[in-house]
Amino acid sequence: MTKKQEYTGDYPDKTLYLPGPTEVRDDVIEAMAEPMFGHRMDRMTDLYTTIVEDTKEFLGTDDEVIVLTASGTEFWEATTLNLVEDRMLVPTSGAFSERQANVAERLGKEVDRIEYEWGQAVKPEDIRDALEESDEGYDAVGVVMNETSTGVRNPVEEIGDLLGDYPDTYFVVDAISCLGGDYVDIEAHDVDCIFTSTQKAFAMPPGLAICTVSDAAYEREVEKGDSSWYGGFRRCLDYYDRKGQTHSTPAIPIMLAYRKQMKHMLEEGHDARDQRHREMAEYTREWAREHFGLYPEDGYESQTVTCIENTRDINVAETVEQVSEEYDMVFSSGYGDISEESFRIGHMGEHTVESIKELTDAIEDVAGL
């Protein structure tokens, strides 16, 4: 049984290069220290409508936006309950896509998988084949855009384009580890719901989940009749339409941080933010190819998380620990069964090529490269 380990507050500061959480600006952290106020006050309406409408502007969408106090996992559950009556198609190519399928099964849905080896990307033609071969069809297709465990970036734009030919099948995209650092045109590619968490490429403290909702997805829930209680589209969006607030008490301090950071993101601009993340990803891949190898399939590498194949057979766990102790920088070993076969560098949020280079220099030193 786990024993209490007292939190002392006496810890060295570490620079985070994880696949999330990531670094947060000082003024964003400071924004959480405002005096508390009630979640039914006009001040809350000002705060919540600001972050919702600023998010729409940043993402370049007219779709509705929900911001809830939750991890992104909430929208695995909510989108499944809101959109899926019977059957869902989920291509699995890593730990998180497999988890998305597992969540749907635990909610009582029938899930068909298209299974790929870890490191491989989802192929749109396989999804089309599955849709064509199914006698009963699917209520939804769920795809992880950025498979955090393997560093694979799946082609959600192409998948969305083909799903435009299947109007009764809704397209749900988990973009938890990339949205805000990897641009996607939501409406142009018929994405019904795309969701993320604040602690990833949005570079905010953990605690909020964000989801876009198309008109078609909203109407689907209305027609279906039953849905998620906490993450129901109607409940969240109708309350927002009436009150400009959340239906339940939110994490107000984190929403204050959200407001501050989203202003920074709008000032930078989505295209510029996308380009900065692209440059970080390109630098990290070049470094990985020079010293190790890349785990993901060629041409499908993530823009926010690079998964590096341990071709030198270094001790990954020891290297991660030594870099942390000697340089106060934290990156990540591989995920699950590939924990020693790979390691991961998160280049998202407020990082730059220069700050990523500081980490790769430290790894070179510790690993003797």
C-alpha cells in the first residue's frame, strides 16, 4: 500500500521537455493568484466568454467550443456517449489510440479496430475499406492525431476528407498532445469534434479540456437523446448560450491562466506558432537521425513530440535521470513496452529551437555522443 510522502515545496526547478506538461510563462502562473470570485458572478461570464471566443479565434473555427475542468480524457468519454449509439471504428497504432478504443468498449459500445504496429501511421485507405466493408456502418470514427507514445502524426486531414462522403459517420479527433502546436483546418476537413488539454501545446497549467463541436455533432446528440451528463454538448453549449458560463463550478484560477496565455497565443498567431513548432520538430529529427534513429514511420513524424529510437542501446532510464540531476532538464523515456527502446522529447508550447538545443547538448554530454 502506498505510503504518504509529504510534499515539502523544497524542490529544484526543472525545465520540462516532456510530452506534457510543458513549460508555462511566469505571467501565466501569476494570473492564477487573483482573489477568488463566484462562478455565477458577472466577472465569471466575462472570463469564460473571453476564453471561449478567443479559442475560436485562435483555432480559426466557427464551430462551438467547450472548455471544461477536466483532463482531455473527459472528451474521450463525452464524444463517445454523445455521438455513438452502437458502433465505432478506431484505428490503433499506439498506447493512446488503444486507450481510446478501450474507453468506448467500457462505455458499452462495439468497437472495431484497425490495428497497426507501434510506430506505424493510420492509412486513410484502410479506413475507407473498413467503411465500405461494414454492413451496419459506424456511428463515428475516432483517431488520435498525435500518438504521444510513438511520435506518430496521423493524417487526420485526409481521413476527414474521405469521411465527408459518409455524412452519418462522425469524425472525432484526439489532438491532446498537438493542438496549438500543429495547425489543422477543422471545418475544411469535416472534423466534428477535436479536443485537447491545456498542459500540452497550449502551454498552460493542467486542469482544463477543450473541445470543438460542429453543428452536425450537436444535432446528432439532440437526435440521439441520451448523452454524457458532464460533457454533454447540449448541456454545456445551451448553458453557455443562456448564461455565458459553465454548468458546473470550474477551476477559476486555471481559467485566469488560460485567458492570459491565449492572449499570448493570439498575439503570436496560429500560423506563426505552427511554424515555430515545425522548426523545433525539424531540428530534433535531424539531431535524432545524426545520433540515433526515429521511431515513427518515415513521413509521419509528430510536430510536437519526437520519439527517438535507441539505436545506440544507451540506458535510457539512467540517461533521463542523469540529465535531470546534472542539468535540471526533464525529458521522457519511451512509453510502456518501448521504454528502453526509445525516448521522447517534447518540443511544444513556449519552447524554441534554442531551448531544445540546450537539452540535446545535455543528452550528448551525458550519453557521451
